[in-house]
Amino acid sequence: MTQYPYNFLINYYTVNTHVIVDDKCNGFTVINKGTVDGMVNGIILKPGTATATGESISFGGNVGEIFRGRIDISFPSGSAGGNLVVIQKIYLP
């Protein structure tokens, strides 16, 4: 059985941006840790409460696959309190 060692690349985003996808990214998860809606690739993630984390979504790949798409992050215009966490699963060399 072939093994694919991997690690995670974790970044926090508070402004609208295009996330740089690692060359060896297999999949990614986005979690809304902010106090306002956040959007990833057109999908709205609702914020949490004082005691609960906001919504999340995962985009996974099969074993050995490499993600070649975009990750676009945005927040409502003029809002403060945006905070999306992007966790990329990356294969190690």
C-alpha cells in the first residue's frame, strides 16, 4: 500500500482575497471564526456564537490527487469582524 505523508497549512483571513493554494494541496477546509458571514468560492458560511464555532465546509480530494482550483475569500462590504480559517491538506515531498 502506497503511503502519502501529509501536513496541514493553516492561515487566517480577515479581508477579501484570493488564497494562494500550495502546489501539493490535496484538499481544504474553511471555518468561519468571525462575527459576520464569510464566503468561500461563492458559498456563504454563517458565523458562530460566543460559545460555538461558525459554519465550515470541506473540499476533499481522493488519495494522490492535487487540487488545482481557486480559493476565493470574501466578506460583506463594509463589515468588520470577518475571520475565515483556511486549512490546506498538503502532501510532503
